[in-house]
Amino acid sequence: MTAINFPGEPRRRGTNLEKWGWIYMRASGVVLLVLIFGHLIVNLMVGEGVKAIDFGFVGGKWADPFWQWWDVTMLWLALIHGANGMRTLVNDYTNPGTTQKVLKGALFAAAAVLIVLGTLVVFTFEPCPAGSPADLLPSFCPAV
Ligand code: HEM
């Protein structure tokens, strides 16, 4: 249960998850501002801008641990932020019960699956897999 302190009530003990969720929304919002606008500026405005985005552009970025960690941090923070924000909406617009549980379960499952898949993609991305047919490889691979 949420521990809300009403005026005049003795202070409740224990971890207040709703409070930490509220703090997370603010803190992740500030970090996301930097990560998302950095992402947009670097991808869409610097150099040739949006015209430069292709498979090689992404492959080149993910060859650098700096951009791997940038993108993975953005992925985790945004998905947890978005799922937790949607949880607030579900709490506000549904009554406690099965429907509410199913909606929150679906939010949790969607965020968990996307976080796991996205993290795997960023850290295991191999633009030039060994042994692939040359016509399937991008032109910058050494074998082509
Ligand atoms: C520029 C980056 C972002 C900033 C600064 C930001 C900031 C915030 C803040 C401060 C809140 C809390 C609002 C409140 O409690 O009244 C919030 C709520 C929310 N955010 Fe973000 N956010 C950002 C990006 C995102 C992204 C990328 C998503 C989706 C993945 C998202 C989805 C949500 C949702 C669903 C809520 C709940 C809305 C509600 O309670 O009515 N936000 N955001």
C-alpha cells in the first residue's frame, strides 16, 4: 500500500515506493532531456544530418562503447519512465481488480521484453558477421 502521511498523522515507516517512483520520474526526465536531445542533434543535425543515417551509420556508432552506453542508458531510462508513467495513468483511470492487474502486468512485460531485446541488440550488434555471403554484407566490411 502507498504510505501517504495526512496532516496530524504519526509518520509512517518503511520504504515509500510511490515517493521513489515520483522522484524517479523527475530525475530520469532531466537525464532524458540531455540524452534525447544529444541523440537528435548528433543523428539529425551534425555533419550531413538525417541524410547520413543508414546501416553503416548505426554500425559505426555502435562500434564505439560511448554510444553503446548512451543508447542503452536512454533505452532503460525511457522505458522505465514510460512504463511507470503509464502505471500512474492505469492507477488513475481504472479501479483495483483484475483489469488493473492485467494492464499493469502487460506494461511490465512490454518494458521488460524491450529492455532485454534492446540491450542485447546494442551490445551484440555485429555489422560484418564472419562467414556471411558477400552480397549480404554492407560495403564497409573488410571482406567485401
Ligand atoms: C525529454 C524527456 C522527458 C522529460 C523531461 C519527461 C518528464 C516527465 C515528468 C516530469 C513526468 C511526471 C509528470 C507528473 O507526475 O505530473 C513525466 C510523466 C510521464 N512521462 Fe515523461 N519525460 C520525458 C520523456 C518521456 C518518454 C521518452 C516517455 C515514453 C517512453 C515518457 C512517458 C511519460 C508518461 C507516460 C508519463 C505519465 C504521464 C502522466 O502521469 O500523466 N516521457 N515525464
